Amino acid sequence: MYVLPKADVTLFLDLPVQLSQQLVRRKAPRQYTNAVRDLHEKNASYLENWRKVYRALTGAQHRSWWLVIDCISDQGMLMSREQIHASIWNALLPYVGLIVEN
């Protein structure tokens, strides 16, 4: 009866698990847990498996156009918010006209 509309584009902001766990350690305390990492964040192999699943979905273009945005530089460092924003914009720019027309 109630169905979510199909996404035109799905962005996958890709980040290696090791780097994502470093970022989690820097997060402010959260209200829903006293732990530094929540149930999912503390299991690196779980996160790596899900990363592989999402990479497979991007390759299959499952249910929408999937665009992978790498959030690390060629040197292996986390990109700035501005750099990630520019990567997103550059990836979407060729599709903007197609999305608006549909």
C-alpha cells in the first residue's frame, strides 16, 4: 500500500573500515549507549562484510544509479568535507538534467 519511491541516484560514500573506526573513537558521547562504539561499530569484520555488500550493490546498479564517492585521497587520508562535497557534485553533475526530466 505505502511504497517508497525508487531513488534516482544512490550515493555510496566509501571509507575503509579502519579509518571509519578511527573516526568513531573521536565521536562525542551518545545518548543511546555508554560505549565508545555501538553494537555494529565495534565489529570490524561485520562492517567489512557490509562494505562488500554495498560495493556489490554499486556494481549491480541495484534499483537505482549507484555512484561511489571515495572519501579518501590517493595518499590514503580522509578527504575534507569540502573535497567530499566537490566529489559528490562532480559525480552528480552529468545526471542532473536526467534526474530533473524524470
